[in-house]
Amino acid sequence: MLGAKKALDAANAAGVTITLDGDNLALRAKSEPPAPVLLALRTHKAEIVEILRRGTPPRPQLGLACCQCGKSITEALPTTWGGLPCHRACGESAFQREKQTGAYLSKRIIH
């Protein structure tokens, strides 16, 4: 499981947002993720899927502030935007904003 958490940390550091698409990982980023990050995500995909399905965040969630609005996150399972924690509604607003400007890549699926 440590390898999966390191892969998630590397993806977060690269600004990659990861969600599940069935049994696949759906990646969103402003630019193509680095090859080593993609390799780590592929290598540890099964563990990452398990973490995301369980809803277990890769880091402790206490005392987090939303990267969009700055308010404290009290949601049981916050989402991330650009690798940073945020409220689900704030993340959706950020996505819609970037989608309108064309600054956000369509999702990439890791099978």
C-alpha cells in the first residue's frame, strides 16, 4: 500500500486529479503528467483503485482548508483540485471555469 500512496503523492505533486471510471483510473491535469508518474499509477493501479473505493484518503484529513475558498473542510471525503484538497462544490466550480476557458485537458484513462 505504501507504493500506491507514493504514486498518489507524486500524482498530486504533478497536479493530477484522479477519479475512478469503473475499474479504471481517470486522470485530469493541465498538462501531460510526467512518464514516471504514469508508470507509478499503472504499477500500483489495483491498490489505488482499492484506496479510492474505500474512500480512504492518502493523507490524514484533519485541519484541511479548501484550496478554492480557503474555508475548513468538514466533508467526510473531500475531493481534490490540482492535487490540493477542496470542497466538492468548489472543485466542480473550478472544473467548470477551466472547462470554459479550454485550460483543462480531457480525462485520460488508465486501464
